[in-house]
Amino acid sequence: MSISQIVITGAGSGLGQAFAFALAKADHHLHLVDINPQSLDSTRAQLPPETKCTLHLLDLSQLKHLEEWATELCTQVEIDMLINCAGITITSDSLQISMSQWTQVLQVNLLSTIQLCRTIGQQMRMRQTGTIINIASMFGLLPAPSGIAYATSKHALVGYTRTLRIELETDHVQVYLVCPGFLASNLFENATYNNVDGKTLTPDTSQMMSVTEAASRTLKGVSKGKATIIFPWYVRILLWIEWFSPTFAHQIWRQQWKKFQQAELKSMPTDSDPSPHAVESDA
């Protein structure tokens, strides 16, 4: 029996973990990537004991190390599927985001995905087979007041993934773009908040789509060959408003910005502001 080799980043929690659970099958070998060893161990402990699985502790912001790891992995196994799911986020006024924070968000959310697609994609092209799934966000298609770094990285990822799909089609490598809305995960509680009380902005996740359903919808869309997978329903409504009533859409996002401004702290941020946490990205 042929074993499919599957790489999943951000597999320690949230959507990445949900993909691991959904793909834990007898004919799959999972390569689970995360920065948090405890989270990786937790994911492994919840998988069926017979699951073929290798844990990889990696900081995706370290691009040179990531390239070396991916190159070595490709010498050991033939990767059939790559799911780029890891990401980090910051809630902040755009002018209060330090350049080091900008760099880290772009490295984890965008450049690490490009690095893995580049290295593993070369192997897939040579083999003339493979599947790449890039998890972007509805904020790769829509504005995100107070989440500008995240939105910037995801907008870039959307453009990259759509173009990569065209370039790799003739090599029989399938590339899929996924743009989910809000998901019930730890993304919000693990976000970095610059000069703002995060508790006042953390939404109620109880009514959001579960990561289990999100993983299921993604894999179902991939099985149907859908190039761009968007869910839940309200994301399409927001896109429709953006296209056909931009003035109304502007008012929606302006209200979100006002909500952030009301939560801003009076004190100015210092150079000791924390860097974004490396957590799995869900929206």
C-alpha cells in the first residue's frame, strides 16, 4: 500500500490540528510542524495510536533553517500534500507596529509559505504530482482595521497562491486557496495587542464555525477541485457588498475601526512591546 506523505504547519492547535485529525488515516504519514512542543505533543496524543506521524519543532520565521529542513525532508520522502496553516496576528494601530513586528508577521504568514511552496513545489514539479493548500483568510480579500499587518500578509498570500496555481497547472501540481472567516480557535486570545486592552476586543468564539468543520469544508472543496474555497456564508456577503456597494462597505469597516479606537489605552507603546505569538492562524 502506497503511503501519502502530508506536511501540515501550525499543527499544534486550531485549524492545523483539525487537519491532522481529519487526515489521520492508515495510508497517510503526517509531518506535523509547530513552534510549540507541548502543542505538538498534545496533537499527537489525540491522534489514533496507529497513526503514522512525525513531529517537527520549527520556528517558521527562521527562513534559512526552514529551507534547510524542507530540503532535507525532500531527500527523505516524496511529499504528496502541503498544507500551510501556521500564522500569527497583531491587533494595533498601523503606525504603532514596529518594523520588527512587521517583519515577523510577514515571515511567518507569507514568506514561510513561499519558502515551503518553493522547496517542496520543486519536488512536486519533478514528480509531476502533488497538492498545495494555502490557508489565507477573508482578510486576504477584505480590509481589516486594527489588523493591518495580518491583512497585508494575507492579501499577498492570496495573490501568490492564485498565481502559483496557474504556473503549476501544467506540472500537474494542484494549488488551492482557502479564505475562511472567523473560526472558533485560540487565535484571538493568543494575538499580540499593541496599546490596547485585548479583553475588550476578544470576540465570543462560541458562535463561530468550528475548526473541525472548516477542515472538512476545505478538504471537500479540494476533492471537488475548487480553486478558491471561501466560507462561511457571510464572507461572500461581505465580498458582494465590497464589490457592489463600496460606500456601505466602507462604513462597516469604519465602525470596526471606531471600536478599536474606543479600546485603545491612553499610554503610548514602548520599545518593549511583545512580538506576535507564533500561533496557528484561523481567519
